[in-house]
Amino acid sequence: MRIKRTIERLYENNFESESTLPAWEGEEIKEFSLDGKLRTLMDKDGRKHEYEYGADGGLFEEHIFGPNGIEESCACLYDGFGRLTMELHWRGWHKNVTECDSIEHYWDENAWEERLRFRSTDSETEGRGVVSYDDNYRKVLSRLYTDDSCFYKRIRRDSQGHKTAEFCRDIYYGDGECFRDTYVVRYRPDGLPTEEVHRIECILNGTPSSVNLSKSFEYDFNREGDWTRKTERMEDGRIMREVRRTIEYWEVDAES
């Protein structure tokens, strides 16, 4: 059985210099288990992420380590059908918790709809949400609400397997002032994004304004079919971001 370790080198373009090539930003190192699940991630800020999974394959715990130990943690609980029922997110270790967010999940009897209730201790924010699934139990729509904001995600698929996802966040400030941030992302059948359209709309001081941004994604692949370079281009052709990926493969006896 083949396992792999990836090193992703990140390059960002701030367009402050005359160079059209992105500058070095950092690197991420990812290691995967025999079944392809992410086990560790070293992010570009030098923090190590560790992931643990339950017997049914669902994420059980995630820990994020900084220079002084664990900085953030996440724990997931499931019911007897393998459905997620609770998420707990900590900033700080369990004995020194400074902030904790909780998300409760409630399912209908057909598992086609999921209701959420979430709470954040740092901002004392409480909210609710609804997630809907299709006949194949794939997520097609989610909506999350608080007193002053709304976030929704809608997913559509065509007959060729192409997926389009729309993300929208609304924030209401009162007196008719608001902010809307919308992304529409289109994907290849293998799940890689190909295009993203970003629109920002707002009404401030009674004046409406909007900005449209779009970018495309290009890939280089190796013989194993894994991408080794991802290039994000703005609509005028300039490179916004580039990820260069080195992949190491090992052949491992699954019983060892």
C-alpha cells in the first residue's frame, strides 16, 4: 500500500513591487495515513496540527501545537449511526481553557436535514443553523444565523460530476447598513477548484458600492496523478498565488 508525505511551498504576490512573480510566503508539510487521511500538518507559521480519527473514520480530535504546547483543540462526538452530534473547540489546553465554542448537531429521522446550535464564549455569540442533504447524503445547503449575521453555502452538481459551491456571508449593522461577501467556486470532477468569482457589496452611510474579483486555477500533475503545482491567476492574467508541491511516496505493507 502506498502512503505519501507532501511539502507545499507557498508563494504570494502582494503586487507592491514591479515583479509579476509571487514571493516566498512559507511552506506546509502534510503527512497522510495508509487510508489517505491527514494525520499531521506543519503550517507556514510553524504550528503542528495533529489529527486523530475514530474506528468509523470520522475525525475524533485535532490538536494545534505552538511553541509553548497545545494552543487549540477540537473534539467531535458521533451517534450510533456515525453522525456528528457535537463539536467542541478550545483555545488553550483543557486545564487552561480561555475560550470554547460548541456546535450541537440534531438530525431528522431520514438524515436528510441537520439542525445546528452553536455558542462562542469569547464573543458570547449564540446562533442556529440548518444543513440539508440530497438522496445520496451529500451536503447541498447550509445556513447559519446569529442576531446580526447570516452565512450560507449552496452546492450544485451537474450530470458530468462538476460541482459549483456558493458561499455568502451577510453582516447587518443597523440603520440599513450591511455588508455581503459572496464566493462562487467551480470544481473539476476530481474535486479541484477551477474558477472562483468573488463579489463584495455593502451599504455604508446610505451609499451602495460593490467590487467584483475573479481568479482561475491551473495545475501541473505528476505521473501518479497528483498535482505538483497550483497557480491562481487574476482575471487580468497576473499570478496571485502559487503552490509548489513535492510529494514523497512509500510502499508499505498494510499489515505491518
